[in-house]
Amino acid sequence: MTTQLTRPKPTEKQLQSAILDYLTMRRFLVWRNNSGMAESTNAKTGASYRIKLGKSGSPDIIGMTKSGQFLGIEVKGEKGRQRDSQKEFELEVLTNKGVYLLVHSWEEFIQKMEVIK
């Protein structure tokens, strides 16, 4: 009886890191885009407040292709789906001749990168 070993699927965060590393090694200008809300407290008054981070629906990774186009990459887990705000952001990017990738795996990312200059 033989046991077949399988590699566990990477988490979204691990896939994001791998994509950033890959693109950085290939000299793309890219960075991790954090968006959402953060809470903070005023040191003098003790009052708490919220800070909006990033544009609603913006992708996980933002940068530029080597030809100077905007590049947005949204990374989802195997069964992950875009929120409506993410679909709207994707449409804005494509309407303005940018590049937007929605990827669920390393293999899908590599396949989609083959057409990017």
C-alpha cells in the first residue's frame, strides 16, 4: 500500500506573498494594497475614531506593468468570489486600459501573466 502525498493549497496571504515576490524579482513595480477600516485612539483625549484605508474594492496587489499600465491583482482562495465593489473597481481599471487579474491559484496567476508585457 502506497500513500500519495499532496501539497496543501496556499492560503490567500501566502499566495499574495508569492505573487509579490515573483513580480518583484522580475522588476515590476508592485506593492500590497491594504484597504478597509482601522480604529485608533486620540492620545490626548482618549476618543476613538475610524480611519478608512484605501479605495473601496481596490485589489490586493497594485502596481505597474513594465509598459507602464496600471496593474491590479485580486487574490482569492479556491472558492473565493469578488464583492460588488471589487467588480466595480475591476471595470474602472479595464475601462481605463489598465490590467486587472483575478486569480485563485499560483497556476492561474502564471497563466494570466503570460500575456502581460
